[in-house]
Amino acid sequence: MPTQADAVVVGGGLAGLAAAHRLTELGVAPLLLESRGQCGGLVFGAPVGGVTVDLGAESFARRSTACAELAEQLGLEVVTPGGESWIWGTDAAGERGRAFRIPHGVLSIPTDLDDPQVAEALSPEGLARARDDLTMGPEPGADAPDLATLVETRLGREVLDRLVDPVAGGVHSVHPSRLAVDVVSPGLHEALAEEGSLVRAAASLRAKAPAGPLVASTAGGLFRLVDALVGAIGDGGGTVATRRVVTSIEKVDDGWFVTHHTAGRAPDPADPPVPTGNPEQVHTPTLVIALDGRAALDLLRPLEPLAIGDWELPRGADLAQVCIALVKPELDAAPRGSGLLVTPGAPEVTAKALTHYSIKWPTTVDGTNRHVLRVSYGRAGQPTPRPSLEDALADAATLLGVELSVDDVVGHMVIGFPNSLPPQTPEHRERVGALTAAAAELDGFEITGAWYAGTGLAAVVPHGRAVAEKLVVKHDDDDAP
Ligand SMILES: Cc1cc2nc3c(=O)[nH]c(=O)nc-3n(C[C@H](O)[C@H](O)[C@H](O)COP(=O)(O)OP(=O)(O)OC[C@H]3O[C@@H](n4cnc5c(N)ncnc54)[C@H](O)[C@@H]3O)c2cc1C
């Protein structure tokens, strides 16, 4: 016999948690089904060398206030990062690596070409070319769908290669030519039309953003947001069921049947859990699909009105991260601030980024003598990285300019993120647009998640909350006399 739920949310990453939490606020008690043993998806923490640290996402962009407001509402303190960010690039001779600070900007598009940090990043010729942007009028690049075309058209190749590629590519793990401008920097095109210059457009977006750093987190680690959300959903009358794999959904006249199984370990522990045991069914008038993209498409494919067909997500990058806890007083001086993004092909290191996590988020190591470094590897289209502790220490020593050895290490963890962050290409966004139109025809049904809403918590959290609101409003309208 199927059980009954007022609403079902499939997937307990931040999108699903945000949707389920908003449903409880609106007086609907959801059942959230999550296949892993814990919620949070790509937001999770674990102890490394005696301190509990974020191992997946660690911050949210402040361009939307949704994450900070939610965190504060849940009683968490919102903190901004310590230390400046740097880029690891190539010296003028093209032989050695060199570190320079990231100029003030949007995805490293500078907001002021007279900023000395821009001159430090570019050659005199590169800077002169960038200045063309100030006088070329709004048309060039106005229709550029991808970030690389926009930046190269307006500011020239050097700004693209030396500033935007390491930052945008570091955050999204693909070249900016595969990033839709409107998704990775909403409002930039519109600001270009108004300001007639990409530099002034970046400045106007920064002026509209909250003052201070572009990102924030919750004191003690972002993973605390997950625990707080799970607690609040329970307090609001909802149920969070972990180790439940959803295997199918079916539309019926009065709602949806959702079939789920106990989750078992996949033969390769890096793979998602697999269904085991007898199926269970729940009937609900209101369904939210909040899965990662591949799982979502597999579940949605049989729903004919959605016309998913043979749509597969663009392949993401195979990423790996070495998280290292050390006792090393020489790191107290924060030699590279909160960390560095590495320009693709830059010499002397194979890492793509280093975060000096304990400098960036000092509340995570309060009262200890620990330093925590997160050294990241892997870019789209490259072989799966398999870094060792020794590889990561060697890269960290080069990037930070401090000698490091295994004797300094008090704990470490290597984590793989296979096929992660499917790129938000313009084609992908088009398909999502068509899917949104088709899904709007299905009663009591919404889709959310990073693949659908845009990568990053600043996109995912407000979208999850918004779909919950839409469902409740629709439901109330349907019930109106
Ligand atoms: C290494 C890394 C670092 C990142 N850092 C940042 C950062 O600092 N800031 C930022 O804003 N973004 C960051 N991101 C991106 C951000 O983490 C994601 O955009 C966001 O967390 C995605 O949330 P989601 O809920 O859409 O998906 P997910 O977190 O992937 O959640 C989907 C959930 O669905 C569950 N699931 C899958 N299949 C089933 C099934 N059949 N039945 C039930 N449950 C199922 C999964 O177990 C998972 O919990 C990072 C991403 C990576 C990979």
C-alpha cells in the first residue's frame, strides 16, 4: 500500500533542502528522500587532523542575499573570508611561475583599468588593448553568448587568458568559452548595454552587490547550514529520510507515485548508492525533483510530456582535492592570502587551485594551532587526476613560497569528484528553457538543482525556495472556490 505525503522532495542537496524547508514555512509537511547516508550533496564536512572542515562547497556568492538570509534565520552566523585572492600565472619570459593578486572585479573582469593590480597582471600592450573597451561603445560583444567571446571582444586576449580564465575556469572547471554569460554572471550583458563598456559594467554590478567580499559562509563551516536545514525541516513537521534511492516517478490523475528503495553500497564506493530490497511507494499531490543533473534526467526521461529523449548532460570535469591539516607557524603570515587560482598551463605546479582554508575561514580552526590547505586538481577534458599527499604538498610549497614536508602534516584526506560541475553552456541553457516550459504543463510538479538553476548555492538556494512557493501558490489557486 502506498503511503501518503503532502509533498515529496527527491534529493537532499542544498536545492532539495531549501525547497523542503520553504515548504514547511508555507505550512506543507514534505517527505524528503535522499539516497546517501547524510543530506547536503556537494556541501559536506568531515574531520581532518582534528578539525572539522568543508570538503565540498565552502562558501556562497553574495550577489544574492538568499543564502545569508536563510543562514541567519536558522540562527547561524554569516562570516566573510579573510585574506586576498591570488592568481598563479607565468612570468614575462614565459618560463617561471609567478603569483599576483586578483584585481577588484567580476569573475576577474577588472572594474578599474588604472588599478595597479591590473598593470601587475597584464603586459603594457595587453593593458593598452584592454583600454579599447572604454571607447568602443556598447555593440561589440553585446550578443556574445559565452564569457570568453565577450571578454576577448571587449578587453582582448590577455585579460581572457591571464585574469578571467584562471578565475572563471577555476570556479567552474571549464574554459570560459563553455560558460553562458547570463548564467555565470547574471546582469552583465544588461550592464554592458547601459554602460557602453565591460569594465564599467563590472563596476556597476559590483556597486549593486553588497559591499565587501563576493562570497560568505557560515561560522564554523558551511556544512553547518546542512545540519541546520535538516533540523528546521523536522521542526516544521517535515520528514527527512536518508538512504532512500528514488527509482521512478509516475503521474496519476490526483498527483504522483514515487517509488523508492533502501540504498545499498555501489561496488565502487565513489559511485552513487544503488537500490536494494523491496520497493516502497508514496503518493503525493506535490513533487519536487532536486537531484544532480544525471540522476534527474534518468528519472525524468520516461515522462513523455517532458520530451527528454536522448538528452545527456555535457560531461563535467573529473576533480580531486587533497585537504591537508598542518602545524606550521610559517603559514601564520598567510603568504598568499586566502589562496590562489592557477592559470591553465602555468609552470611548476599541476594543481588548479589552492585554498588556504584556515586563513579564509578562521572560525573553522578557532582555538587550535592548525592550518588547513585545500589543493584542487582537474579540469574539463583532462584525465582523471589522482594526486597524492606528496604531490599536493609540493604544489602547495611552490604556490605559497613556504617549504612544507610530511612531518608538518597532522592529517589529510583525498576526495574525488568524478564528472562534476557539468558546464552551463548556452546550448544546455536552451534545453533547460524548453524543459521548463514542458514541466509547467504538469500539475504539482517542479524541478530544481544546480544543473537546472545554475551552478552554485547563490543560484540553487533561491531557486529551491522559489519552486516551493510556486507549488504552494498553484495548489492554493486550484483550491480556490
Ligand atoms: C568540489 C566542489 C566545490 C564547490 N564549491 C562551491 C562553493 O564554494 N560555492 C558554491 O556556491 N558552489 C560550489 N560548488 C557547487 C555547489 O556545490 C553545487 O552547485 C550545489 O551544492 C548543488 O546542489 P544540488 O542540491 O543542486 O545538487 P547536489 O548537491 O548534487 O545534491 C543532489 C542530491 O541528490 C541525491 N540523489 C541523487 N540521486 C538520487 C536518487 N535517485 N534518490 C534520492 N536522492 C538522490 C544526491 O545524493 C545528492 O545529495 C562546488 C562544487 C564542487 C564539485
